[in-house]
Amino acid sequence: MRLRSAIPFASAALALAVLAFAAPAPAADTVDPVKDATAFRKFFTDKFPKVKLDDFVNGPYSMNEDLHRQWEEKEQFPPYEFSLEMGKEMFTKPFKNGKSYQDCFPNKGIGIRQNYPYFDEKEGKVVTLELALNRCREANGEPAFSYVKDEMAALTAYMAFTSRGKPMDIKIPNDPRALEAYEKGKEYFYTRRGQLNFSCATCHVQSPGERIRAEVLAPALGILNAMPIYRSEWSGMGTTSRRFTTCNSQIRGVPLSPQDDEYRNVEYYLSYVSNGLPISGPGARP
């Protein structure tokens, strides 16, 4: 996909300047995630006063009435349904040793999507749901799945579905390493990269609702609440890892490896600032 050159950078840059999002990360002792989340939400609700807060999790379908109507029609026969069924079957099927995913997660893995990613104080790093699933597999003698292929998308689709409607609830423990991970994720989100010199925020903070060719850009607020997603462009399902690596490719940058610390941190940041918005995954996008 080629990015449209006519994105209205001037107005967006002004908005960002107001929020000082483009500035380098402040020192660790000035990190204030609560203040960040409040400002983040206010930016989007001010920019789109007609959009109900919870509707931001529906991405481009929240941007106008026509798109919202298309989404409601699509939900009658959702394109992710096949993946959801596959994920449920995989999730409940025992491993070769007799155990299953249910043995690896709190509440047997049901209704917990809203708590991922979390900061593991023992490890000192962010743990995403995709990473936790593969660690579960490996701990039970099973090979890890690709982070960008159908199996991982199906598993996370099923787990997201069991959390639908629950508010995102990401914690930042009183640990300087957790604040550092959050801040690094924020910095990554607003750092420009690639030949097009775009940041994640260029599309999803500056230009949500604008079109890139036939696509309507999604707002960053609630963008991960709908993961994983079926994308018509992919003709299939995609994980959060796939979305991050694809975005880097689209701006002609060099994607990191899925589950690199940078991607885990940016997922932590984006999920935290969407706290309180409902889980809507699995989702569908044009």
C-alpha cells in the first residue's frame, strides 16, 4: 500500500504540538501515565465530538455514519468467524502431555484479554498475550507458533471474544522498569522512521478519519482493543505483531522481529492509554 501524500500535516502537527507528543521522552521521574491517558482521550474526543467514547474501539467504522452502517452489516456475518471457531477448538484441545492452554492462564484463560499486555516484575519486561501463548506451548513441549500467522490469530481471537465488552485494564506497577517500558513504548509510537519518515502517530493521531487510497485511518485510541483483526487487504486474520510489522513496512522502514522489546513496549503504551474502553476483538477492517 502506498501512503497518500496529501495528508494534512499542518493541522495535525499543531494538535500534536499542543499535546507535546512529538517531544523526546521526558526523564523517568516526570513520567505520568495517568496524565498521558487523560490527555490522549481528550485529544480524540475533542477531535471527534460526535463519536461515542466506546465506539473508538471500532476503528475506521467509528469515523462516520456510512462506515458505521457498513460495520453493523458486516457483523451479521463476520469474516473472522472461521478464525474464532478454529481458535476455540485449538484452545480447548489438550497438548500431547494432556495439559492445555487453560493450565497456563488465570481463570483458565477465559475473559482475561483486557489484562494483556502486563509488566512482569520478575522478568522486568512486558509480556504480551501472544508471547504468553507461545511460552505456554513451549513449557508443555509444543513448538511455538509464528506470531503473524493464522494459528496465533485464531487463539487470540477466541481469547479476545471471551473478553468482549470488558474494559481494558492495564496496570503499571510501582516499578521504575515498568515506567521505563511504558515511556519507551510512547517514544517508539511518536518516533519517525522509514523512508517516508512517518511515525505511528502520523497516521493514527494526526490523521484518523483521513483516507489513504481506499482505506480510512483508524484512531489510536482503542486501536488494540479490536485485535486480532480480519483485514480485507490481507484476505485473512492478522495479529498485533503482524499489524506492527506491516505498518513498519508500509512506511518503507525495516520491521523489527515480532515480540522485540520495542513492539512489546509500544503495545503496553497503546493499551494503557485505552484503559476503560471495551475489548471488541476479534475485529474486522477494510
